Amino acid sequence: MPSPYSGFPDPGSSKSAALDTTSASYINGPLSSTPNIFQDSVSGTDISDYYKFRIGASSSDPDSVVTLRLDGLTGNASLTLYNETSSTALQTANANGTTPELIAHSLNPGIYYVRVGSVSDASTNYNLSLSANPITTNKPNDDTQAQAFSIGTLTSNYNTSDYVGNRGVILDNNDYYTFNVASNGTLSLTLDGLGGNANLELLNSSGTKITDSTQADTNPESINTSLASGTYYVRVFPGGFGSTNYTLNLGFTTDPADNAGNTLVTARNINTLTSTPSEFTDYVNSVDNNDYYRFDLTSSALIDLKVTPEIANANVQLLNSSGGLIVSSTQSATNLDIIRRSLNAGTYYIRVYPASGAATNYDLSVSATAILPDIAPNAKPTANNIGTLNGSQNFSDFVGTIDTNDYYKFNLTHTSTFNLTLSGLSDNADVELLNNSGVIIQSSALMGNASENINTTLTAGTYYIHIKPVSTAETFYNLSLSAEIPSTMLEISPGSGSSDPKNLTALGNTLYFTANDAVNGIQLWKSDGSVAGTTKVTNMNPGSFNPDKLTAFGSKLLFSADDGTNGRELWVYDGTTATLVSNINPGSASSNPSNLTVLGNKAFFTANDGTNGNELWVYDGTTVSLVKDIYSGATDSKPSNLIAFNGKLYFTANDGINGAELWSSDGTAAGTTLVKDIRIGGLSSAPAKFTVVGNSLYFTANDGINGVELWKSDGTAGGTSLVQNITPGTGGFGPSELTSVGSTLYFVTDSNNDFKQELWKIDTNGVGRVKNDLNAAPNIGFGPLNMTAVGSTLYFTAYDSTTGLELWKSDGSDVGTILVKDIWSGADPNNSIPDSLVNFGGTLYFAASEPTNGREIWSSDGTAVGTRRVNNINSGTGNANPAQLTVVGTRLFLTATNGTNGTELWVL
């Protein structure tokens, strides 16, 4: 009958009435290592159940450890072991309540009894388990540390079996084992095969307990720990009262090679770190509980450090050169530890250590990304001043622990559409736009590494940008800024037709110009820069009025026009009404007023009254009069090149005697005289290109000896002289592009008759070529064109074989005469051809071409990065063809086409 046994007659309440487990109905012999289970119950009316069992088949069999277990209890019951002849208990187990009972006892072969008893008349079912294991091994003389059984040097696994017990016929309270390990490693101890409770201790060479395992009942014991090389002891002993056989297993795994030093002094040198992660693998445990790595930074860098534990928890610290903690990461279990920190130049250490002595391999990844010198200081007063912002500018920098604030400063000369993008973030950073007082205008504070954006309209003024990391963030960034002066089309001829605005002229804060609305022909118009404020001034002689020669005269505007009755004559607009000033050539004939030039409260001009020919006239705001019939009679003296200088009008005229020479006038006939007959006799010196610099009037003239050269005059004959005979002989092109920049006169001339124009200047140091190399730009080809002054800088268009026709500048020195930017990148025919150069609020504006956006408006602060397209009037690659750029107060007017509406008036 197999176990478990139940339904058998109730065991008797005495040894004499005990259930005989040795009978053929049950175990049919002595106990074996296989438990046999008997199921019954005890109560207040059945307080004792006795069972008889045998140990060994004969007296010659070895002693055994009997294991008696009582469980499955629903009430309190006890367990008692007796020998065959005595009523005195060998051992009793009486735990409280329903706790299982256990007796483990060493016995000689023979007959024994076990009693299951109800405690305090409690009623309970029970399972009684009986088993016995022969004691086949019991090493002698291993009961003390001094007598420990020597295993020797433990290199891998070792197994042994033995017995301990403090109850029964064999008493063995302690079994000691000793072993050595030659290197650091991990020890694994297990104690199993238990029939009773036994515990386990690991001791060092001095007998001091390192750790233990004290599981209850017959549960296996285990110890896993890290050991350094040395001698150790294992102690096996009974847990409580009992006896048991056991199997002891020892395993040892040598630690991987320790590549990282265990102190700062012996730290592993992992130089030189780069932005590509360096990878290291090592091991930590309770013995090797510090792995140190050293690295050195020669400049600031962002450190990315990751520790990946393999099987147990390991943590990481970043330390300074003295070992002081900078930051740490202590993630739980095998979670990834990450440290991301910006550091200045110096020596640093990484410490990897086990959490609570855990043993684990780990992977260490370290990179150092260089942080370039900070371009944006950390405070508003020292902000990076990027100057006037027009077009786009881009910056790259870093914010984090070592650089917590980046400030940029910029100016706007005009109301502009402002756009800011902060991108390229690997961590969270925010951005603020501040006014000149530091008050936040707008900010962007998105979560994580999302790009930040600010878009708004700003008036002219000074502004600041503040970039800052959020919390402990460390991140590089790309800052993109743009400011575009809004461009507005002031359409005059609706649809695709062109109004072709011309004669753009500033008078106060108003622009006057001529345009054709396709209904009334070319008329006089004005604009304040708004659509509503762009209106037609005249509506006369449709199709033929054709105003021209627009000239600001005080608060009035002078111009020539043909009303269809009086011919082309001088007109004036006083802000309300346009009226004819005078019908100089009576009737319908035209006097064709030209060369209008204002001198104080007089306006000089040339006209033909039909009697005296083309002569000099003057208008004082009330009266128009002939100044002087310079070439007496009906022949023209042809006054030209009119210019105001030192309170007089200077011009070129031919009196029929001296040829075309330099004259001056104070507005009276007597005060209109020849300054000097430069080319003596009837031939003409033909003065031209009049330009005032300080107290001198510069011009070109041909004295018949030196050819066309540069002259100057103070207004007197004696003070009128040749500056220098630059070009040998009497031929050559002569100076051109005369341009005043402060107290310096720049001009272009061919000094050696090689048909290549060169840039020259005259200042307090005399006359000289600006750039000495005659075979390099700008001294080749046409030489400089479109010369324009902005402050103390001369801008111009010049040709170079490697860049084509592009924007150049000069400060008057050889080294300071350079290409500003190759706008249409590449050699000829990649020419951007800058023209219509104008000084707008201290910044150069001009028209230029490039292949992506066609011909549009550009601006420049004199640097390549500060030379940018202002807008894209004709979107895409189409050409807007901006021209006639004219500054009126704080606005810039021009003509352009958007590709849809034809050539119209535009304003920035």
C-alpha cells in the first residue's frame, strides 16, 4: 500500500497500542530516505496517536538520522520521539499554533516510537512524515577551526557530504572546512540534502564571520559573496535542535582582470577623449569596490558618461582633481547610469563602484565633445554685440553648468519682422527676447530638446537675446536670427502693367516721383510710404505733361513739365498746388529748364528763352530771371555741371572766347565770371565731374598739355590748379567716379595707359594709388564702379577674375581694400553686379543677383557674414530688379517688380 496512508485504524494512545508502520500493510520494514506519510487526526477525546517504526534492518546497520515532520495542522499538536524501552522522550517538538513540527535525531538501529499529541485538547488533522537516512560519513576531528578539513586552493567547484547534529546517538555540533583562493573572485556556497535544520557561515582567516545563511527547517542554505585572495573557513552547524546529513558545494569564479585602478593615484588613464565614445569593460564587487579612471581636458568639453551594469547594481561618480564629488548617478538595479556634464580644462576622475557590495561586470562609455570659446558672454552689459541686424545671421555656442547664460545684442535701424530659431538642442534650453532695459518682450520655453522659436515685429532700437539651460541641462545650440524690413508695394498701375516710377526725390519725409497710372499718362506723384498716402499730385495735359528734373527747393518742389499750352517750362509745387513758375520761352515753345541746382534761397538752372540761347537762369522763390547771357546773342553758352560751393554756384560754360571753362556766379550778371581759362585760348578744358571735399572743388579738365587730369579750385584763378599729372601724355580716359568720403577724395583713373582703371585717392598725405598691385582687383578691367560712401568706408563694384563683378570696400589702405562678399559664388560669369548703392541709416543697401533668389535688395555692414539679402520681392528665382534706391527719412523707396504687377514703387 503506497504512501500517503489514511483510513487506517486509529493509532493507539500508548506504545503498546501503536500503529506498526513496519507491517506489510504499510512500510513493510525499516524507514528509508523516502518519506512515508500517515494522515489522521487528534482531539480532546483522542489526544494521542502512537506510531511504531524501525531504524535499520539489523543491529549491524549504520546509525541513521530520522526525520519526523508533522504538518497540515488546523490546531496545535506536538511531536515526541521515544525509544523502545523507555518512557522518557528522546526529543519533543512543540511549536505554537499550527506551525509544523520537526524532529531530526540520530538513532542506532532498532525500534522507536513517535507520538502525535493534541495540545490543550485541540482538534486537528495532521500529516505525519517519517524518513531516515543512514549516517555514512562523519569526518573526525573537524569540530574546530584549528581542526578544519582542508580543501586546499579552490579554483572551481568542490563537493562533499557529512553530518552535523546535537540530538541523538551521534553528536557533531560543528564541521569546519578551510580553503584558499589565489585571486579575487566570487564564492558560491550551497548546503542542501538536509533532513534537519542546518546553517552555514563563512569566516575569514581570523575566524571572524563574513556572512551566513540561516534558513528555517530543511530549506537549503546558500552564500554568494566576493572574496579577495586569502584563506577562509566554512562552518556547518545544526540549526536549533536536530541532526542531519548534508551536501556542501563550493564554487569559485575568478574576477575578470581589474584594468581600473582602485585609488585616485592608480586610476586608469583614459586620455585622450574625443567626441567618439571610448568604451571600457571591467568588474566591481565588495572586494574590488572602487574602479577609478582619469582623464585630462586641455579645454572646455561636454562629458557624456554612461555605465551599464550587467547583472547587479553599480553606480558612478564624476570627481574633480582632488577627488571631490562633482556629480553622481545612482540608478537602481541594472538600470543605465548617465552623467552629462560640461567641464573646464583640468584633471578629472570617474569612480565606478558596486551598490551594497554587489558583484557585476559593467560597460563604461565616455566621450568629450569640445566646447569652443564662448562667443556670447554671461551678462547683458557684456553681450555679444552683433551690430545692426538685417537679413539673417547664424551663431553656434553652448550653455550648461560652465556657461549658464548667453547674451546677444543687436540693433534695428527700422521697424522689422524679427525671427529667431534656437535649434540643434540635445537638452532643454530656453530663449528670451529683451528690450534695451532688459524687460522680456517674448520668450520660448518648450519642453525637452524641442527647437525654440520667437516671431514678432520690432521697432527700431536695441535688443538683447538671452539663452539659458533649464535646470541641469547641458547642450550645444544653433541660433538663427533674421530681421527683414517689411516691403510694401505702392501700386499705381493696377494689374500686370508697369507705372515705371522715375525721378525719385526726397523732400522732407515725403517722396516725390513721376509715374504713369495708365489713364493720365506720366504725372507728378507723392508718397509718405503708405498705400493710402501714395497719391497723384497733378493731372494735367494727360499723356504729355511728363514732369522731369524734380528738385527740392526749401519746402517746395521744382520741376519741368509741359502743360500743352506753354511748352516745357519751370513749375513749382508748394504742397498743395502745382503752378507754372514762368513761361520763359513765350508761347507754346519750350525753354527746357535743366540742371536745377539749389544754392541757399536761390535755384539756378539752365534754360532757353528763344532769344539768348541756352543760358544760366535763377529763381529766388518769387521771380525768375536770366543771370547772364554768357555767350552773347542767340548762341548757347551751354552751362553744365552746376554745383554749389562756398556760397557760389560753379559750372562749366562757353563764352565764345575762352571755350568751355570753369565759371562761378552769385546770381547776378556782374557776379557771374570766368574763374580760370585753364586751356588758354579758344579751345575748351571742359571741366567736369565736380565734387566738393572740404574747402576744395575737385573736377577733371584738359589743359591741352597733360590731357584729362584731376584739378582743384578754391574759387579763385590763383587757387585753381592741376592736382597731379597722373597719366603720361595727353591721351587716356581721365579720372572718373569722383567720390567724397569724409576728407578723402576717391577716384578712378588709368595711370599707365594700359586701359585698366585703378582706384586712387587724395587726402592729407597727398595723391596715391590705393592698392599698389596693378595686376589685381580693383586695378583691372573697368576698375571700381558705383562708388558710394557709408561713414568712413568706400563701397564699390569691382571685377576680379576669380569672383566676377562683386561688392568691394576700402578704408583707404592697401590691406583695407578688399572683397566684401562673393554674392554669386564663383568666377565670371557668376556676377552679382551690385548697383544702386545707397547709405540707408548707416548701412549699405544695394541691388544684387544670385542664382537662388534672382536680383533682389541686399544690405551690408562691410563683412561677409553681414552681407545679406534683405527680402525676396519676386519670390523664387525671379528677378525683382530693384532700382533707384532712395532714402526718405527712415524709409527706403525703390522701384521693383514682383513678377505679377510690373515695375511699381516699393518701400521698406
